Amino acid sequence: MLPDVATAHEQGLDLEIPSWTALFRPKGTPASIVERLHDAADAAIEAPTIRERLHQVGVEPVLRENRSPDFLQHFVEREVTKWAAAIKAAGLAP
């Protein structure tokens, strides 16, 4: 997005700062509702105007096959494990 600004990698840094956003629902939400919400969100992400706007603000949606509720659950579990270890290693309390 900023062609005249060197990336962190170009400046010799091994830096990765991912961020993510997801839709969550209450535990026990019926599967039919989860499916409808997922399908609506997926359709929005695939809409050309939404996709273009996401790219304009630097957001890169995950691949369609990685947007399932099961994928999100496993992703969040991995994130919790990863950041819990980082917090512990830094001697911090959550």
C-alpha cells in the first residue's frame, strides 16, 4: 500500500504481526443458524464491492476453504495456546 516505504523485512527485521477478525456466536447456537450466518458472511466477503473495499484498507480475507466454523474453532484454539505460552515466557499474568 505504501510503495516508497521499506517493509520490515527489507529493513532486516523478522517481524510478523498478523491480525484477524471473526464472527462468533453463543455456544449452543443451532447448526442451521450457524450455517445461515456463515453463508451470509461468506457471500458478503465474496461480493466484489466488499472485497475491493477490504483490499483498499489492507485486509486480505482468508481463502474460502478456511472460512468454516470448524477451521475458526481450531484457529482460535491454536492462537490461545500460542499466546498463553508467550505470556508465560514473558513472565506476565493474563
